[in-house]
Amino acid sequence: MKARLIALAGIVVSLGAPARAHRLDEYLEATLISVEKDHVQASMRLVPGVAVFPAVLASIDTNADGFISPAERQAYAESVVRDLSLSVDGNVLAPRLVSVHFPNVEDMREGLGEIHIDLNADLPRGGPDRRLVFENHHQSRIAAYLVNCLVPRDRNLRILAQNRNEQQSFYQLDYLQAGAGANSLLLGSSSSGRSSLGAMLKFVLFWFHGSASMFHLGTRHIAEGTDHLLFLLALLLPAPLVVICSRWAGFAGVRRSVFQMLKVVTAFTVGHSITLAVAALRLVDVPSRPIEVLIAVSILVSAAHALRPLFPGREAGIAAFFGLIHGLAFATTLGNLGLGRWERVASILGFNLGIETMQLIVVAAAMPSLILLSRTRAYPVLRIGGGLFAGFASLGWIAERLLGLHSSIDVLVDGIARRAVWIAAVMFLISLVFWLFGDVFDKQTTATEPLS
């Protein structure tokens, strides 16, 4: 019940406290979704702003008599449902109206009235990994959408991830549903006093049912966690270089470069794996805000090191140290799932494996380009440009997370991350060109230099 009240409070806050302010030029449509074992419920609150109220009223009061009759209320609610799209695992659902409530017309005219529409839909049988997709296209020309979900009351349902488009007209919910047969087996074990056996069975069953979902969640978390990847990539930028007179100088050699990169990645893995396990098992509890600030600081440190050697030869130790902090952030994702003790143990394994897999994919994609380009005179451009970009991003995140200052750094970094595959491909082609024809470029540069 407490979780439901918290989620509902979040929607109320998102509505902009309509009891204290008059909405103006938008038709706010907030939807709260609740997933159960065999059905899904949706509660909608629609608040027309003052400026758009005449258009909304015209679509409700079809006979234009200034009064909204029960028939008009029902007809309008049905039109809202027709503008919705609801599916699970690719199967289209048919939402049913449960209740409809309209405020008086004067409250709506003042931008204070809320239309309440409740509906539900039956869920077909499916496997443990489920995906629900909700789309709202009602009055899209003037609408502002919000959507959220409640924490399931059924302990056998675990929310894995929520994804929305920018307008929140599209909402995707990934969740885990344990099988009924598994539940009865576990209940039987605990009721007969075999709690340890029941816990182990729960671990095994959750591992087989949920490991794929947790692995997928781990890969997506690191893929979408641009701050984690930016820290690691900035730390790898100077890895193929040697230090001469406190400055980054020439190429260190293929074997040494590969070994140095593997040391950094391994140290980062060890660091975040330790705190991921410790925090996910609730052995420590650290507020998320300081962790997010320290992650931004870690990017600033690695960016500064890419520009000028701060701790040459000790990159692995720095990666392990800051890996401990990044692991606490990873653990927050698992903590939000509300898993039991043994489920958390199984989740850590699958989640961490997903993180490492995606992390290795990113490093494997970047490593050839870094090694090839570091052997050319073009590498300082990449190193300095990458270091400056990481430093700029980290300062934006620090200001945002520590001081609450708004910045568009997330939009910028996410936009670049969405083109990561193309960027990696272009970077590899450029590195090949410079590696194959580097001597030609160097001779041309030398030929154009004035004689001293």
C-alpha cells in the first residue's frame, strides 16, 4: 500500500499540483499502470488546460448544450480507450472501461478539473520474461503525456525496466513473472520447515527463469550508462602511450598497450563487482546522490589524466578505486527491483555478467582504433579532443547533480551514444588510413616545413 501511495504521489506532483495552479496551454494526460499476474490495470487522469479547454469540451459535449450527460461521458471515455494501444509480448490487448468520473464544467474551465478513467485488460499466459507496451495518442496535437507504474503487490512479479519516448506517448515495461509451479513448490518447502532447501530452490528457479532478463538488464544498463563508459574510455585514451618529461609522448608498443588496457578494464571490473555485490546484498546503504556526484568526479579525473599525466603507471589502481564507486550505482538498479535475499544473489551474477559483456564489447570495439592511431601523429587530436569532451561532460554532470543546475549535457552525450556504432566504424577506418599511409602524411608535413 505504501508503494502505491508513493507512486500516486509522484503522479500528483507531476501534474503540477492542480489544486494550487491553473493549467494553461496543454491537455495533461497522466496514466498509472498496475501489473498483476493475469491482468493489467490503468488509471488515467486527464486535466485540460485553460487555453485548450474549449477544444476538449467540444469533443466531449457533442450537442454543445454546456452540459456533459452520462451518455456523453461514456462516449468520450470510449473514444479515449480507442486512442490507446496496449500489448504484452507482442499480443494486442483489449482494454475494458471500469469506471469514469468527470468533474463539473466550471472546474475544467479553470484548469482544475480532472477526468478519471479506469480500465483493465486480461493478460494471456506467457513466459517469465514479459514486456508490456502502452501507447497513448489521444488528442496528440495538444496533449502532454505522463506515464508510470506501481510496484506490484504480487512478490512473484519484479519490475526490470521502464522505457519511454521523449513525449511519454510510448511506454515500455519489462518485468519478470515467476511460474505458478515454482511458487507452490517453494511454499511447500517453507511450510514443511525446510526453509534452507526452499531458499536454495528459489535461488535455482530464479536463476533459470530470470538470469536472461538480468543479463539483458546488465547489458542495457551499461550501454545506456554513458557516464560509466565515458570514465572507462577516457582512462583508456592515454593507455597506449609512454610518459616523457611529465608529458604523454610516443607509442608504447602493441603488447604493452594491450596489457595496459586489459589491466585497467580488469581493475575496474573487480572494483565495481565488489561494491555491486556488497550493496545489492544490503550490507551497506549509501545515498544515491553522493554516488552520482562522485561518478562525475571520476570522469573529470580520468579526463584530466588524458590531457596530462597525473598518475602514470597507476591507472589500474585508479580504475579499481573509482570502480568501487561505480559499483554502488549499479547496485541501485538491483535495489529498486525489490528482490528477496536469494533472488538478489542470483541477480548479481546475471546482472554483473551482462555489465561485463557489454563493457568488453565497447573496449574491444575501441581498442584497435586506439592502438593504430596512437602510432601516428594524429593521435594527440583524438586524445586531447576526447579528454576535453569528457571533462566538459563531467563538469555539466557535477553542476547538475551537486548544485541542481539544469544542463543539456545528457541530451548531448546520449545523442552521441546513439551513434556509437557509426562513430566506432568511422574511427576504425580513419585509424586504418593513418596507419597505412602515415608515412606519406609525415613526408608531406616535413616537405612543407620551412628550413631552419
